[in-house]
Amino acid sequence: PPRALYPTPCTGRLDTMPKIGGFEEPEILSSEGSWQITGKINGMVNIKLEPGEACCGEVGSMEYFQEGVHMDTKFSGKGIFGAASSWASGESPFRMVFTNEADTTLYVGLTPNQPLGNIIPVKLTEHTDNIINAKLGAYMGSMGKNIRTKVDFKRPSCASCCACICGGPSPMIQRISTDNEAEDTAFLTAMGTIVKRRIAAGEKIKVDTDALVAFEDSIQFDATRTGDCSPKGCCLVCCGGEGLWLTTLTGKDDTDGGFVWLQSYNMDKLDSLLVTERQENENNGGGAPIEASEMVR
């Protein structure tokens, strides 16, 4: 039979598909074999812990861990102020820590807390200053115990004050970093399908204002109007479904460019869908959905 009839071996990336537009999906298997992502939407990351190794997860993300793994909690930052900064970045002030106290290899499973969540592995040492910027609450877990999250202004990456307010994420962002290059893998979570793309210096792409999940310091973003003041422009703004603004991402000229991560879905779309479904049910005589407190298990 022709060679094409046989499946291509999995290499942790969808290499069989062309990277149309330069976009690609994140890895699902580490090159060292220390973690593997199972499933996509609402998937799970399985983490391998050698004796003495540890990993972290946000509160509520634990799916399973084997006997011999010790589960504990710690502040999500250095001291009370560090925990407060992490809390302001969309995380809990506390973080779950899983440590292998046995003498054999053991496993831990973590899952996203948000609906339609997809897991994004990020190797921080491959990015500028071992740091990436993400939307609030993006952190889900990490290898080791040294990866930090804190809140910061996104102003240094903005082309203008308008971009800071209207250009995608809120004026506050989550900074994820590490000082220990041996523990440099963080797991983020976002909704829908996740793609990443490298933007070269001087290159520009325009994206939906809710699509941006994470970006490097070498990326600058701006807010550009969807349409002008002409009749066609006003019609585009009012009827195009994209609102008044688009987010323009540009690789900074004094850098080699950098990576951005985009999501295909967001909470606004989900909320809008749920509201529409509820209104249709009420109009059809179905009434409102039963509240969780009224359900009988």
C-alpha cells in the first residue's frame, strides 16, 4: 500500500499540517519526557516526578496523584506581598505543591479550572529574560517550585495609552518568570484552540481584542479602530461583530521579534451563548434552567 496510508509517528507537534499563516499548535509532549498533555479541550497534563522532584498547580487543578506524592500548599509568591501580587494577577494567594517522597518515579495530573480550557506549555528559558506576559489568571501549573507570577502594568508594551486601555487584555497583566533554569516550564490555560506564532521585527498582525493570551516583551501592541468615520466604516463597526477596536501586534524594531499565543474562544462568547440559550428557552416556555442548589443528586 502507498506510504501515505500509514499514520505519521507522533512527535509532540502536528508536523503533518502546514503552518498556514505561520501559526502552529503548542507541543503536547516534552522533549525530555517529563510531561504529556492528554486531550485538548478540558484536557489534562500528566507530570512525571522523579524522587525528590516537585511540581505546582493552581488551587483546584489537581486531578490525581499517586501514593508516595506529598501534597501541600504554599504562598504563590515570596512572602505575603508576593502572594498578594500573585492574587492581583488573577491567581489564588496559595499554590498546591506536589513532591515525590518515594524512591520510584510517580505521576501527577493537573487540569484547567476554566470551562473549555486548553493547556499551553511554555519553556520560559526560550523567551526574553525568562519572562512572558499573559492575561490575568492564565497560570495553571509548573514544573518545580520556583516559577513566579505577579501583577504588572502592560504599559511598557503599549504604543499608546489608548492601546493600554482598549488594546486587548486589561491594563494589568500577569508576569510569569523563573530564576532557576532547571525549572523553567510553566503551564498556562486559555479557552478553545490555542495557536502560537513568531512575529518578526517590524511585522504586524491584527487580532480580535479577546484573542491574545500571552506575549513576549519584544512584542508591542496597539489599538486600531475597526473602521473609519465613513458610512462604510460606521457600518463595519456597528454590524461587523468586532466592536470598535482591533489589537495590532508588532515585533519591536530593536529586537528579533517574539512569540504570541492566541485563543479561539473567550468568556464573552460563552456568556453571550448561554444568555441566548436561556432567552430562547424562556420564549419557548421552557423556563429558566434549574439552579444548582435545587438539583437532587
